[in-house]
Amino acid sequence: MENVVSEIKSLTEKLNYYQKAYYVDAQSVVTDLEYDRLFDRLVQLEKEYPELKDDNSPTMRVGSDLSGDFPEFRHTIPVLSLDKAYSDEAVLNWIEKSEKKGNRELSFVIEEKIDGISMVLYYEKGNLVRAVTRGNGLVGNEVTNNIRTVSSVPLKLNEAIDIVVRGEIFLPKAGFEAINAKLDEPYANPRNLAAGTVRRLKSSETAKIPLKIFVYEGFTDAVVFEDHIQIMSYLKHLGFSIDPNIGFFCNDAEIAKKKLKNANLEGVSGSFEDIPEFIKTKTSQRKSLAYEIDGLVSKINEIKIREEFGYTSHHPRWAIAYKFEAPQAETIIKEIDVQVGRTGRVTPVARVETVALGGSEISNVTLHNQSYIDALEIAVGDTVAISKRGDVIPAVEVVTEKNEQGNTTWKMPNNCPICNTPLIKKGAHNFCPNFNCPSQAKGRLAFFVGKAQMNIEGFGPGTVEQLYEMGVVRNIEDLYIFDYNKLMGTKGFGRKKIDSLIKGIQESKKAPFNKVLVSLGFPEIGKKAVDLLLKEGYNDIDKLLKLAENDDYEKLLKIKQIGEKTVELLFNSLKDPTMQVLIKKLRDIGLQFQLVENDEPLIEQVFESQTWCVTGSFDNFSSREIIFDLIEKRGGKTTTSVTSKTTCLLAGRKAGSKLEKAEKLGTKVINEKEFLAMLDENVKQENKEDKFQPELF
């Protein structure tokens, strides 16, 4: 037995050395044949003498076929998020503020922010005893057996030390592409594949994916460190993989270069003046790297200053992340349900824990369609990063932490959740084909009366919902046929409310043709598309009906910015018998289906050649659509996002990321008082009268 123990020990030491040389140091010091011979011998001995097998044996790299669970473990170190910056100027400002706060010269380390899975490794007497996901920062899931299969994670350190190490598990691009090439349904990105892999129930399955790790923090009471560079040097000495592309900066470039060299670390060194160029270079090199990164992390190097700065409940005050992408926020998906729109399209929506993003409180996030969900492997309970695409629509960008409940990728129901009609697939989207589906009907009504369409006074979403549920207004024409006096005595409908509804309906009959055409809700035919049609002389519904009847695509395709898909959708709608009946009924009721030139005096085109964006809330305007209309009537163009072409940003209260972007681009920012001064004198009073009144029920 003594000889067996000795042989197992010898084999373990050799194989650990060979594995570190190959997977960490990128050096092959033994032939594959010799390595396999030693490995197979150790496997044989461990099978014959299982009581002698160590938890950190080199054979653990292949994993086990036994299913395992992922128990929770409370972290013993802070596992927090990072404060964020989105420009090199912001990073430099943070460095300057840190130096002033520290009241001494400081140095800074800048590391690549690996787009992987945060992992905390716990070692006791040099042996890996536990690998834990980040979790919620306090408690994570123990995935030790899976992480033991990652070849660049040391199972036994070069010293018998107790230490906790933070790192990032990632899948190199080459490995990701090789795996995807064999699949009919490829994974969305390396990060999501890596995230799913570390949670495989069988570690033998994890072992098949060529995951790697870079570590970036170490915590131990056994060694006293003066700075972060010493920590990184020590971690490298212990056998960990360190990102070779770090940056180290202080006031003197030569001192930085010497310190990095003495620490036996690879990377770039320089003075503070070199930081903007370093960030620029790293950003440009991003696509050429062998792995994905989504930003850079700047850290104060001096440990004493770190201790003085301390932590908030969310992040350390001594580090900041420079993110390449648009601002994001992290939240958790509580549930997923589906919404049926006025066109019948079924859209999955994630109900998330409320999170602040871009000046808004986000609690609902669109998931677009099943293909989108499959690509990101989204499940209930997942932690996700969300952003505002175009600074408007909240969207899930990536799953940052898989759920702990074992929930699998969410699937769309087969039937409409509202009317139970079997769904049909059109392109990437699912549709309810039932025109009379209650959700579609209510959507069409709400859209028609909305402020951006007919803007019928008194008909808020709550009123429309109640009238539909009462059965008195089920279709658009019912809005004009129903006798609202019959509502007297119904809860929420007093004399004043009823008179307001009647007045709103009568006034809406005066709405011009362009308003009516937009309000009918043809797919992809919004205000701008209607303006293009009118400009080309299509100022009568009969002209459009005739084009559709003859499938005369060419005439509309000659209009710039109107594509074939838009024309096809418009023609399909105009040829629909249901739509034709609706148009006839509304025409008979008295709505305008031909553009009539009015005698109103021309408004001075004070915003001609200008492009305006609007953000925040206002005292004198009930909706942004009213502001857009005022701008466009005065010759200006409107946009929903700030770009280099934006001339002015009208900023109200609680202006968010659009204001920040406008200031960065040097875009002119106008407040509400200044905007009112640019308009006609009566605009302010008009819009006070139109101020939104909340529903009372």
C-alpha cells in the first residue's frame, strides 16, 4: 500500500506540473503519448484504490457522469459590481478625483473586462475546496466539480496557503466557433455558452467545453501586500493564469515600466497621459483578441488607499469599469408572459425587478420573439443586463447569471393566451389570426383614440378598456355610433365625463385625412410615411385603394424611404374586406378621407433645417407627440435619439441619458421655458387646457 500511495503522489505531482505548463504557461514539456500514459496509470490506481483518490486529482479534469446539484454558499469576501464610466474622459476624471481624495500620488492598474462568468475560488492549504458563482454578491452557487474540469484553474497551488481568488471563466472565440460549427441551432455568444456550461449537471459535459480562466483579485491573511501589482505577481507565482494585457500607469512612465517588469507581469506601462491612447488601442484591438471583452476595469493600485476608500453597498470606491457598450442595468426576470397587439402579433415580455436605467424605472422588458429568447437562452429567474436601444426601448442584451431554480429556456405557448386561437408563424414572429381577439380589438381602439393619432378628448386607456368590457364599444365605428348618454349612472361616468366624451367624438370628425390615415393603424404606416404619401399626391383614400386593387407597387416604390415590405403590408390591409368595411362606415359617419386645404395662416418656420429630440417630462405638454407636432409644423424634423445630426435637445425634468449624450456631443440643449419663448404666444395656454387628466377609476 505504501508503494501505491507513493506512486499516486508522484503521478499527481507530475501531471499537475504538466497541466500547468500546458494550460497556464502555454509550454509543452512532455509528449502527448507520455502524458496519456501517466494519466491512464493514475486513473487505474484511483479505480483500484478509491479511498486514496484526492478531490483535486488531475483526473478530475475529465469530470464525472454523476448528476450534481449546486448548493448555495455565502461568500467570505465582497463580491460586488463595479461603478461604470462610458468615456476615457470619465476614467481620467475618476483618477483625478481619486488622487485628490487620497491626498497623495497614486498608481492605477487597467485590466481587460473579460466577457465571461465571474467565479470565486476558495483554497485551503493550497487545495481547491470550493468554486462559487457570483450569485447575488452575498450568496452564490457552488459549482466546484464543474470548475475542476477547467484546465487553467489550479487544483493545487505552489504553496500551502489559504486564499480566496476572484476570476472570470470564459470561452475563447476559437472554441466557441468550433462548437457552433457542429450545431444546427448555434449558441448566441461565447458568454452564454460558458454560463450554461458551468451549470451542467454532469461535470463530464463541462469538461468537453474548452473553458479558461483569468484571475484578477486575491484575498489572504497569510501575506501582506502593498499594492495590486504585488497581488497579481503572487497569484501568477501560485500558478494562476493572469491576463497578459493589463496596463499600469503612474505619474512617471519609467517607474511604471520598471515596477511591472520587477513583478514579472506582462502588459503596457506608462504615465497618466498615456491612458487615453491605451483605452483607444484596447477598444480597437477588441475584435482581434482571442476572447471577448466588453470593457476595461481601472483600479487604484495601492492597497492602503483601497482600504481607506472602502465600499458602497454596490461597488468598491477604488475601482471603475469603462464600458464599450451603451449604458446597461442588471435585473432579474421574475416572470415571462405574452402580449397580443392590435395587429395580432404575440410578443413575449419579461416582468423584471424594477431597475433604474437612463432616467427611467424599468419593470417590463420586451423579449421580441422566440428566436431571440432561444439565442440568449433566457429563462425565468435569470439575471440579465438590459439597455435602452436607441435610448428608447428597454431590451435584454445578455444573461449575466443563470437562474438557480433549474428553469430551462422559456417557450412560447401554442395558443393565444387571450382567445385560445392556435398561433401562426410569420417570419420570426407568432400571430393570433383571430381579428376579433379581445386584446387586438382593445389595442386597435386604444391606438385609434391615442394622443399621437386621433387624440380624442376623454378617451384614455382606462376609458377604452371599460367601454369594451361593458360591451358598448367593441369596434372603432362603435365609438361614433354609441349613445354615451346611456352611461349616466355608471360608476366613473358623470355628466361632465359624458359631455367630454361626446365633445371629443364630434371634434374628432374634423381631424384631417392625414390624422385619420395614421389612426387606422396600417402596419409600418406612421406619421412620417403618411406625410411622404401626401407629399406625392396620395391625398385621398380612394387613390390608395385603387393602387392596392391593381397591385401597383411601382408608383409607391418610387417614393424615397418607402420600401417593398411597407407597400406590401399597406396593400394587404387595404384589400382586407374588414378594413374596407371600416373605411366605408367611418366615411359615412363623417370622418375625413380626403385632404382638404384649410384657410389657416401659415406658421412661421422657425425650426426649418433643424432636427429636434425630446427627453424628460414637462409642465405645459401632456405628451411628447404634442411637442413633435409643434416642431414639425414650424419646419423642424424630430427624432427619438440623440445623434451627431441632432440640432437641439428639448430637456424637461428627469432628463436621462439623452441629456448626457447631447452634452457630450455638444448638442444645443433647450429647457421648457426657452422652448415656449420660441413658439407662438398662445401655445402655452392651449396646452395647459390639454394637460392630461388621470382616469378616476
